[in-house]
Amino acid sequence: MHDLFNPAGLRMLEDKQGAIAYGYVAPRVFYARFVGRLSAELGTTYVHQLEQAVGQVPALAYLADASALRDYDLIARTRFASFVVNRRVKFASLVILTSPENAGSLSAFAETLGEPVDVFTDPLDFERALGNVAPRVGRAAADMAHVWQVYAPA
């Protein structure tokens, strides 16, 4: 089951309400996918893990798929935002995929993270951005969702 949920072999954090798959998918390219509800505890644990990962490189591209994120605790959001703002120099780029219905609130949140932040609602645009920094040789962009996205039951 873990392989179906996490085909790229990323690290996992989860509780009863949500899950996060995350890790480096190429040198200096960090990817995360958020599914369900991000609780304060899950968000705090993720920020601690992200802190360890970011500390190992001088700079990185950060790509997050939040298209299956239904809700989040304000503490989780605040801790993530504080972490990114305090270490903004480490984030060469920030790219976030969200659902069309959450685009407005995420765009406002992205502004608090500093420039530049790219927010996409089209999964193919996100996959192209990911493919630009973590190319998969011999794989068409349309096939990348199978590799990078974590299965999220409806």
C-alpha cells in the first residue's frame, strides 16, 4: 500500500487526518505533497524535518503539491511561513500547486513568503516546473504525475 501512496519513494509523515510525502527528488530539489488536513502536530513535525533537510544545502528549489490539501491548522501554516521567511535565502524558488478553489487564499499566503513564489492551479504547469528542475530522462511531461504525485483518495 505504501508504494501505491508514495510511488517516488519519498519520506512520509501522517496522522489520522492527513499525510505529507517529502524529500529530495534531484540534487537541491525538494518536493512535498500534502493530502487531507494538516494538523498542528503534523505541520510542526514537517517543519522540523524540513529544517534538517534545508540545512544540508546552500540553496534549493522547493516544490509543493497542496492540491489535495483540504484544510490546515493555523499553527502549522504559521510555523511553515516563519521557517521559510527566516531562511528565505535558502529557497532559490518556491513553486506551489493548489486547487482552483484555494488559489485566492494560497496566493495571499504566498505573498507572506517573499518573492518569488509561483502558484499554479493546473497540474500540468506544476509538472513542467518540476520537470525543469528535476528532469526524468525518457519520460514525457504528461507522464510525470504518476511519478511525483502521491495517491490521494477522494
